[in-house]
Amino acid sequence: MIGVIDYGMGNLRSVQNALVFLGYETELISRPEGLSAPSHLILPGVGSYAAAMKNLRRQNLEGEIKNQVAQGKPFLGVCLGMQLMSTTGTEGGEVLGLNLVPGSVVPLDLPAERLVPHVGWNRLEKRVDHPIFQGVKPHIDFYFGHSYQFKPGAVGDVLAFADYGGDLVAAVSRKNAVGLQFHPEKSQDAGLKIVQNFCEWGGSC
């Protein structure tokens, strides 16, 4: 079973619908005791970093998410969910995140001709191979929608970039935790392939 963490921040149903379409049993989880049963956990999200972390803490989810990841359970953060994997975020004030992948989330700093938020289709440039990209053709576009960017502390945690007036971190990974800035559930067949790869991944590279 794939657990989708419900903390009141956005695109839960689109992620859950993608999982159902792919044939996976799935459950929305809003309480910490529910995080132990699923084989994999997905943290989606759209909205403010500060509000999201407030909700995770109010629902007592933060500590158990960290515990499950520390035990080796495969974990996927999507869009805001990826940003929450960082050490700190600055949207809504300086806020501590989950610290699954050390780094900070800061506003997009783009050339004047580039619009913020970054919304639309952009091509991934993989930095390293990873099981979640298995069978995904190169030079495929994925759907993005964000105003803040993840700046990892170590370049070795970066899986892929996207070019939007310069390199933006599009995917990160550390051990059994993976984050995607784009929305795989909204990125057609290639995005669904990434979701499937995650669900079949055992958590090691």
C-alpha cells in the first residue's frame, strides 16, 4: 500500500488518482500512527512552506515522518513536498523543515524576462542515474508550478536540473528519500512512469 500524507495542503487527489490508475492500493493518512503500515510514503503539496510545516506539526506528523524515513521506508516529496524535505524555508518567514535533504528553500531569482511563478513544461537534465528515472526517455518535459526553489547543501544530493533562466534543482535524493519539484502526476506518461518507479523502488540505489 502507498500512503499519501494528508496535511491539508493541495493536490492529494491528483496524486491518489495517479496511483489508482497505475493499479496501486493507496490511502490518505492524516495521523502519525497511520504512517507505519504503508510500504511507501508520498508527501504532495501546493501552498506556503510555513503553513505546511505548521500543519505537519499540528497533526503530529513531523516526527513520525522522520522516524519512518530513518527506518528506510521509501519517501517521495512532490512540489511543496520536496521543498519541505529541506532544512529551512523562507516562505512565510524563516521556518525549520523536515531536514531529510540538507539545504534551504528560497525565492526564485530569475532573469527579468522569466516569469514568477514558474508555471509550465520544462525539460529535465539528469545529473545522475536513479531508479526512479528507469525507463524514462531523455529530453522529456515535465510540468512545474512554483515560486520558490530548493538549494541543496551538497551537489551530490541533486538528481536533475531544469533550465528556466538558469539551472533550477528539479529533483533531489538522499538515501531512501526522493524529492521532485515538478508534478509527475500531471506530466503524462513519463510522469506516471516515475510514480510507478517510485512505488516499485526498495529505497536503495
